[in-house]
Amino acid sequence: MDKKITWDRFYTENSKGTFKNFEWFFGFQSIKDCILPLLQSSAGADAPLRVLDIGCGTSALGPCIYRHSGCAVNVTCADISPVAVQLMQKHVENTPVQPCNPSSSLVFKEIDCTELEEHFEPKSLTLILDKGTTDAVLRSKTGQTKAGQIVSQCLKVLNPSGHLLQFSDEDPDARLLWLEKEIRRSEISAEVGIQELGVIRGVTYFCYQVTPCTFHH
């Protein structure tokens, strides 16, 4: 589940016929109340907020934030699969999305989320979204290591008042312990919060919110 070739094959198979956004877990409507208020509270008078959706696949999450955020956002939808990135670029070119704020922007990039530092300045992002990406990586053979690298990389590129939101069906007893362990390993102080999103199609989902601390242990 962490190999580029696997996802290239998956999105190639899913792209036959009419394009349709593929959503892991759920779509934007289920989590917009977690995302939009956070952006609104982070908005300042200066530059647009920088938002990153890691492992975006062909989800409409990034385009929906671009379309619905009242404050200016620079949304980057990133995926390891060039097939997914090209499908999304082509879809947006064919059916343009109008932003709520004229200063907002939307881009799609091929990025390995274990290497975010190569693409973003330290402490430059306001919000990072991880909808099922860590869950998929954890289910692979090298999952624990790679998933830990994702957390570490996210903490390095998040600004001090930024947030990493992990959407998952993993039980808090397991995910909270794992997140706290990876945060300690990263040597960047951060706090973890949790919000139960409710039951969707018989599965209970959670939002794990990781926020860098301005103090040091």
C-alpha cells in the first residue's frame, strides 16, 4: 500500500470511463466543520494560508476547500502517484472550480509525503490533511517506519500555530499512543487532540489533531 506502482495501477483502473472523484472513508461534507473553522481562526491580513492534502489521490477534498474557504488559501494536493495527479489536473481543467476567495489557488503535485522538506520551507504550512493516507501506509510491510516519517515531516513544515489533521478509523487507544511516540521521536513538541466524527456507513471515524507547541519540554 505504500508503493507508487500500486497506486498508479489503482488509479489507472479507476479512471476508465467517465472521471469520478474517489473518496477514502468519506467526502468533504463529513469533515468540513473540522476544517473551515480552523482556517477561519488562522486567517490573517497578509498572505493566503497554505494548505496541503497528502496522499490526495483523486479525492475532491482539496478542490472543495479551495471552493468553500472564505479566507484565502493556497491548496496543494499531493500524491505519490503521477497518474492520480494528472487525472486531477485534467479534471480541473475540464471542469474548472471557482474559489470562494479570489486570492486562493489550487495546485496538484507529485510528492512523496515522507519527503515534504524537499518541497516546502520549514514552518510554512498552516494546515495538513491526511485522510486515510497514514492508515494505508501503516498496513504495508514498512508501514510503521514510513508513517512515522510522515508525522515527522509534517511537524517540520507546519508553522507553530498550524495543525495536522489525521482522519482515521483506528481506535484512539492505538492511534494516540502511536502518535505520541512518533512526536517524541521527531523531537518537535506537539499536542494531540481527538474528535469523534461519528458513524459513517457502519464505521466510527476520528479526527486526530496534532498541533506544534511553542514551548519546549
